[in-house]
Amino acid sequence: MKKMILVLGLVVVIAGCRTKSSAQSNIVAKVGSYTITMGDLEQKVANMPPYTKQFYSTPQGKKQLLDDMVNRLLLVNAALQQGLDKKPDIKAKIKDATYDILSKAAVDSFMGRAITVTDKEIADYYTSHQTQFNTPELFHAKRIVIRTQKGAEQIYGKLRLKKMTFDNAVKAYSTDVPTRPSNGDIGFFTKDAFGSEVAKALSGLRPDGVTRPIRTTTGWAIYLLVEKRLPVSMNLEQVKNNIRRMLEQQKQGEAINNLEKKLRNKNKVIIYARF
């Protein structure tokens, strides 16, 4: 078993290359006792995702890929010459890589056909999970917190008369330590984040408008509305592809779980560890 793992591991490391005994036709490069054929190059390209395959299918891309394969093989040879493949930590990594490749191949083989998701399944999911595709009304605001109502009213008056900018008021007077370095910016939040009184006050403002002082647990707060975003509801066509990918991943996960259960029932498995 150990011998098999090591052999498989070395196959992983020098994948895409052939020994001198390989057919000499279509050889595009040699590195020591290994050769790289046009077939090796094309197989590499075929296994790439679509967004990279387009470039590596061109002459320039194939030249770059061949250079990468040669450099990789030079490094592999250097590692083998140093006996790095015999080191316990490297052998463990080779073993893990081999198991990963073989387990994926087993899943692909046993599952047989591709996972499919119907339009009806997509529509049903969209209907039953409507809230996932709705963005609520959002406020973006800044805040000043003052300890006393009298102090807050005085600052509110200066802001209303534009005798002071909101950012300068935050720097000079706000006791809200976490937001003071960002000029009181508290980012985007839903209408229920700071209570109904704050939401009601902000709803009646235009951008750059300020609220009257509002009582909080730490003092009196004045809010400046930076931006208001209306609720957004995405229709089925806008989210169809996202739902399809999500359901495909879900079905694939279920299929893999079923396969693993089937293999456990078919094979003798003994767990000795107790956690």
C-alpha cells in the first residue's frame, strides 16, 4: 500500500510528462530523462477552466504553458536529486495530493451523469425564499453623541444655521469614541437598527439633513443623513443563474453524501478513536 501511494504521488508531481520510452512523435521539449509532447500540452489546456483556456489555446499561451511545464519539471528533478521525496513531510503531502485526486476521480466516476436543475426547481426556490432576493430600505448616516440635552440642542442649532460643519462638530464634541475617528460615520443600516425614532427622523430628511437630538443610552444623538437607498426586489430572471449554481452545489453535496454512505455499507470500516 505504501509503495502504491508513493508511486501514485510521483505520478501527481510529474503529471503531463513522459519518460524516454514514450513515443518520440510530437515531442515539444525534453528535460533530462523526461519528455513533453504536444498531447501533454493540449491535455493541460483541455483541463483548464474556460476563462483561462482561451488564452492558453493560442500560440503565445501554449509557449508560456510549455515554459511553465519545463520550469516545473526542472524543479521536480532538483527535488528528486536532493531526495526530498523521501522526507516524511513531503511524503505526507504527496499522499494527501494522491488521495485528493483519486477521491475526486471516484466521485466523477460513480456519479456518472452531470447534476441537472430544472427551471421549475429554480422557480420554486425563488418563490419560497423571496426574502433572500429583497434588499430592505437602507440609511447611511453620521452621528454625534453629546452627554447632555442642553449641549446637544446648542450643537443642533449651530448645525442648522451652518455655523459649524458636521465633521468638525464630531471632532470637537462627540463622546462616541468608536465613530469619532471616522467623523461619526456609522455606515449603512436598516431602519430597525437604532430604533423606530431614529428611522422616522431619518426618513423625513434629504441628504445632508440633520435630525433633532434623540435620547440614547449614552446621551443625546444627532444624525446626519448621507444617503438613503430604497428597497430593491430582484426578479427571477436576475437571480436565476445564481439559484441554479446554488441548487447544483446542493444536489452534488447530497449525491456525494449518499455515495459515501453506500461505500461505508459496502466496505468494512472500523473506527478505533473515541473523541
